[in-house]
Amino acid sequence: MIVVTGGSGFIGSALVWGLNQRGVNDIVVVDHLRKTEKWKNLVPLRFSDYFDKSDFIEKLEAGYFGNSIRAIFHMGACSSTTERNADYLIENNYRYTARIATWQEEHRACRLIYASSAATYGDGERGYRDKENELHLLRPLNMYAYSKHIFDLLALRKGWLQHIVGLKYFNVFGPNEYHKEDMRSIINKAYPLVRDEGKIRLFKSYRDDYKDGEQLRDFIYVKNAVDMTIFFLDNPKINGSFNIGTGTARSWNEVAASLFQAVGRPLNIEYIPMPDKLKEKYQYYTCADMTKLRSAGYSHTCMSLDAAVKEYVRDYLNSNKHLSLSSG
């Protein structure tokens, strides 16, 4: 049995899809659906059971699952970078993860792979190297990132990172992110405007060393992110903190150009003011250092930005489709 927490969310449901593609269907999905549309991500997928996150952690700690769990992919978290309820983020992102890791410490036969975030790197002043001995140097810019960071530090301090895996996901985009509202990728959010009105809106730059739209991010297609994640299931002796990205930084202007090309419209960008609340917490540059993952043996090549955006538009956004067993 494989458990995927956050299994109806963006990366979580894509991970269930990736496991289904391998013929793995004995999957327990854990989430907290509430009144969201996340459930739609699960409709085309195969899994054996579903538990609310509160029920799951209680059953896990009470021994309900016995020794049947082969691996836990802990993708569940509040991923909103603008969430201001610090108590909620600590309980949901830090404390819940710590409970799972404490259980895993007593059940080493179970593999634990959890989602950290590239947001923990802060403004990037100290680089984007996924080295455990540099974790204490990082300075996150928002409470979401901090809630992830303090678990990374706990896992390091407790020695857990010697036998579990923490993955720092960079800017993931692709199918099954429809429900994420403001946390959707710019590709998903801008698609209707590009399709219907032939324009896109991007934030202006407020630094002299970056022109408008030339802020840089490491954008990775969700299918590539899933492939990297499953690599750690296949290689149980590889542990620690790892980046999940492409290793290449691309500008928002380049993303816009890829989107317009995929839609078949001429490029038309409107630069708009950035909200004041974001200005001091905005990352102008992110780029995953992929040396560690490559050295660990991961050799697959990521789809190019143009190819990934084209597939996303053609196979999913044009028809509002989700990842399914027929998706390649």
C-alpha cells in the first residue's frame, strides 16, 4: 500500500496518476476536501481508499494500518504563500508532518517522501543548493515558507533526513491545478484572457536590475516533477533534501511567449503594478541547483518550457481536462 497525502491536490493527484501509469492502484488518498473542487482531480484515477487527514493521522498512530504501508508521499499542506494565520500553518504544515515522521521513525520499513518548498530559500541570497548543512542559513520570506523550513530543520536535527526525503519543489505547473485559485500558475490563470482577448498581465519590476517581466523562475512541468518524485520510491537508499526543478531560470516574458504561441495569438503583454503586500516578499530569481539529484542517478530530461506549455494548452486547458489513465 502507498499513501499519498494531499492526494486530491495538484502535485498529490498528479502523483497518484504517475503511480497509476505504472500499474500501482493500491493507493490510500488522504486529504481534506471541504467545499473545494479538488475532488474532480480524483475522478479519472484509481485508488483503494480515502481518508480525511484528521482520521488518517489518528488511525496511523493507533496502528490501524499495521505494517501494510510501503511508502508515504506526504504532499499535503496549505500551500498559500499569502496565508497569514501562523497558528494554522504551524499545525497543518509543521506539526502534522512531524507526527508522520515520528511514526515513520518507528516503522523504518515504510518509505517517507515529503514535500518541502523552494520558497524556503527566501530571496536566494544564499543560493539554491539543496545541502543539509546549509539549511540553517536560509531565511524564508513568508509564513508558508517558514512553516516548511522549520520542519526541514527539525528533520535535520532529529537525524530523520538520513532515512527520509524532503523535496523542494520549484514553480510547478500543469494539469490538475484548476482548484488552486490565486496559487495557480500564470499559465492557468492567464489562459482564458490570452484565448479570448489576446493579452496577458504581468507584474512590473521594482528593481533596476530586472526589467518588467524579466523576473526569473525555475518552471517545471508537473509530469517531470512527478517523475523525479517517484525516483525516490525506486531508490530507497537515497535520502536527504533534494531540489525538484529544471535547473534553468526562465522569465515571465518567456512564459508569456510560450503561452501565446500555444494558443496561436500574437504576443501582447500589459505590465501592471505589484500589490504592496507582495513587494517585500517577492522572489526576483529562483533556479534549482540540480547537481545533487543528477549525482544521485536521476538522468531523465525535462520537457522544454515551450513543449510543456504547448501540451498543457492542447491536451488539458483547451478542454478543461484532468490527468487520467489515458494521459501520456
